[in-house]
Amino acid sequence: MMTDIVRTQAVQQLLDRAAGISGQAPGPRLNAIVRDLLEALMSVIERHDISESEFWGAVEFLGRGAGELGLIVPGLGIEHFLDLHMDAKDAAAGRVGGTPRTIEGPLYVAGAPLVDGDLTRTNDVNLTDDPDETEELTMSGRVSGPDGEPVENAILHVWHANSKGFYSHFDPTGAQSPFNNRRRIRLGADGRYAFHSKMPQGYSVPPGGAADQLMTALGRHGNRPAHVHFFIEAPGYRTLTTQINFGDDPHARDDFAFGTREGLLPVPDRSGGSPAVHFDFVLQRSASADDEAFSSRPRASA
Ligand code: DHB
Ligand code: FE
């Protein structure tokens, strides 16, 4: 049965008190956010006539599945929505152009080996430490700025899964070295980069886990296309979080985490046998020190 009590004075007062908002003064940011979240939740309870059993079942599910919240957030499109929100703010501020951002995902590990990738001095960088019976991936291109100028002294952070779709540090089989398929590559003055590794397989959420259970309940799957993640940081430029997803993967346009975006779906060139990707990154210039910093999202480290 549909009721209409959220708008009543009693519930509005309950919301103010629960969110710590007193009197007429608008509360600080946290109080205002908590109030809006609570009001949205109460409205959903009312609109869908959620029962006590259903509600406590959901609380139990979230508590039990808390360790997979980092997987559930992208799976529900919320991490992608954060990108859309940042894109919209950028567009309103006239900050357009460059390689699109897309989700970081939950599987970055800080502290990967920092290696020399100045191609005037050295060859392409190897990312893979562990044996992996699959084809070699090569990837190369350049990092430039908005006017096509080479970005000097960039650090390209790169990470991807192995041929089983598992990331080092998060591998349930425990089979991988801590930084397998993870590097920070220091580029030279020309902004060129090149690396080789073992071709990743598409990723799937852990079978039977909370993310998998939720996707199944929603009639969805928990698969991502094969992909390679990047952060690119360089003095004077805005730090970019992005990834390429292989355009010929069956899930290229059916990514459960909504990380695939137009402009980030290169199809590997197989004319030389093993897959080769050429991809150029274009950074925006930084407008403040904040632009050059990483978000303070908590990240794993090893
Ligand atoms: C998830 C896994 C990824 O590898 C990724 O890039 C994004 C999301 C996940 O498990 O939700
Ligand atoms: Fe990933």
C-alpha cells in the first residue's frame, strides 16, 4: 500500500534531527548530505512499500558483502557516474578535449616498480614478471598536450590482469608476484612510451561473491572486456585516469562496470601475429596543483 509520510512535518523533523541539523541554520555539508541520503532512502521505502524483512535482508547483504563494495560501486554504474559528473563540470567550465577519463576500478596497487621508459635511451618496458602461456601484447604511442606538444617527464602508471583475468595482489589463486603486470614508467622529453606484456583476459567478478550475487539477482553479468588501466601524471598537466578496452573483445560494448568509452576502444593490430596496440594520449594542462594530484581515494599498496 502506498503511503505519503516522508513529506509530513513529523518525518521532516526526524530527518533534521537524525542528520544533526538544528534550528534554521543550514547545516554544514556533511549534515546536508546525510539528510538528503536518508530522505532518498525513506522515499524509496515508501514508494516500493519495502517490508521490514526486505530492509534487514538488504542491510545484512551489504554488511556481509562490504569487502566487495569496491566492485559493486562500478557494477552499479556509480563510478562511471562520477566520471559523467566530472565531465559535466569540465564542460561547464570550458575544460574540454584530450583523452577521455574513465573509471580507475578497485584494483590499482601503489608502489609498482618505477622504470626508465625514455625511448631515446632504452627499449620498450616489460610489465610481466611471471610465466603466462599466452600471446604477447605490445603497446606504444605518445603522450602529448593540447597543442600536440610532447609532454615531458611524464610517469605512466599501467596495470592489467593476466591471461586468467586475475590481477596481481588480488589473485585468488595466490599465483602472482606482487607487481606482475604493473609498472610506473618514466617517459623522456619526447613523451613516447612503449611496453610489452602478456595479453590480459577479460575480468569477471569473483564467483559467488556479493557482486556476483547482486548481478545475478538483477539479471546481469559481471564481466569486463580485456583492458589496460592507466594513470598519467606530468608536471604542468592534469593527472589522467583512464583505460583502454580491446575493441574486438566480446564484452567491448557490454562492460558490467561501464568503463568502456568511445575513443578508448582500440582494436589490436594482429597483422604481425601477436596483438599490437598503438594509442596516443592527450593530456589537459593543469589549472592548479590540485589538477596534478591524485584523488585521495584509498588504494592498496605493496
Ligand atoms: C572491477 C574490476 C576491474 O578490473 C575494473 O577495471 C573495474 C571494476 C570490478 O570488479 O568491479
Ligand atoms: Fe580492471
